[in-house]
Amino acid sequence: MSNIEDFYHELSHYGQLVTDSRSVYDPQDTIFAAIRTDIGDGHRYIPDLYARGVRAFIVEERPEGFDDALFVTVDNVRKALRTLGHMRMEGRRNGILVTGSIGKTTVKELLYTALLSRENVRRSPRSWNSGIGVPLALWDMTAHDEGDVRHYITEVGIDAPLQGVLHARLLGPSHSMAVITPITDEHDEAFASHADKIREKLEIALCCDVIVYADTDPGLGIELVGQTTVNYIGNYDYYIEKKDALTAAALRELGYTDTSDVASLSTVNKRREIAAVLLDNLYKINALTGGLAVSRVD
């Protein structure tokens, strides 16, 4: 078995890191990570991907043949992805993570769209917020980064115990701000208590300098106040649960005093609507600012 760290430099030249064979659109620039689940095994797609031109694979079992391809064989592909994501963010301190129970994708998209008119920013695609999705999102956001990206906006979801710890280790100190959307009783059944779920979600935010959150759950406020006594949080404030208010509050914490444009931006009700709403928002900002220079739109 190989240590994924030993291959990081060689892998870092690839722009795409995927676990879904259907998402490969630039084979020569793609690493395929073969994930095993209860209902499928990514290893079975290797011959087809090889035939399509993919030449870099992360696997738990190396297949015979394919001698001109790079195979990194690891004990656990999921763990290897987290390691790659962590290494990808090393040295970066300008991330903004978005977590909570509801509205994560909407707030992420609103914040991304609002920041596009102000600075070069990237965000995690769609709703890649799971244990597999976050490492893939980090790789995607930092691909071909020339050092001019001001912020990386990362959506992070938690629906079971111990996930917060894994996300915290993955992100390390790379994210300086956390935006926490309303916490509801969603997934409460997976935890010993609602309070335990709150603490799990906070695991990924406690290394941030600033926490902007929706003041809809008394338990969350209690946990935050308790943490300040040990100096885990440098600054935090209470904000109402409206998504545009959260977005505006985050912008103010970033130093932008005029957030009047946020109220005019559309919200996303369904994940499949994100692309259409983002385009609509860009037109609105363009009209408000008299022009918009966009370095990258995912």
C-alpha cells in the first residue's frame, strides 16, 4: 500500500478529482478515485475510464495491466481523499465555510454571487458537502490556482456523529470564517441529543476567527458563549435567520459596509435551480455596478 502523501506532487498537476465516472469530461486532466460502497464499486469502471483516456487512479486494489497509467494504491480511498483535500488547503487561511441544517447551498450561492462583484472568489460546486464531496470541492476550487483567489467558500454538511471531527481535520486552519445557517431538528435521530448535534456542527467552526450565525436555536448560542471563555472564537455576532441577512452580515465581517445589493439577489429553492439563479444574480449585479469582471464562474 502507498502513502497518498508521497504522490501528492505528482497528483497535484491534475485539475479534476472525481469519484463518479459519469462526470469525467477532460480525461487527461482527471484523477479517478475508486470508491467502494454497499451498492457499488468504483473499481469496475477503471477499464472504461482507461479506454476514454484517464491515466491517474486512486484505488484500494490495483487491477492487472494498464501499465502506462498511474495507480496509487491505498488502504482506504475515502481517507486518502481527505488527506489530499487537507494538503490542497495547506498554507491557505482565507476560506469561508457554510454549515447548518437548512439553507446551506442557498447562502453559499448568495455569498458567492455577492462577492463576485468585489473580488476573485471560488465556491464548492453544487451541494458537494459530504465526507466525499468536501475533498472533491476543495480540489476543484483550488485547481489551476495562480494565487489570486481571495476566498474559497466551502459548504459542509453533517448528518451523523464523528463527521464534524473528520471535517475539522480535513479543513484544518484553512477557513477563517464560518457562516452557520439555521439549525433545525433535521437528523436529530442520528445523535444522542439535539445538543450533541450542535456540538458536532461546531467542531468544524471553532478554528475560525469569525462565526456568523442564525440566532434561531438557543442551544447554539449557549455553546458559542461557552466557547468564548476558552478563547476558541475571536469574534461572533447574533444575526436573524433570513438568508440574505446572513449573507450581508458575512460581507460586513469581511469589511464591506455597503451590502445593499444583497437584498436584490434571488435565493435558490431547489439545487437544480442554482445555475439559473446564479446567472440571474450576475445580471442584477451587473446592472447595479455598471459592469462586472468575473475571473471564474463554476
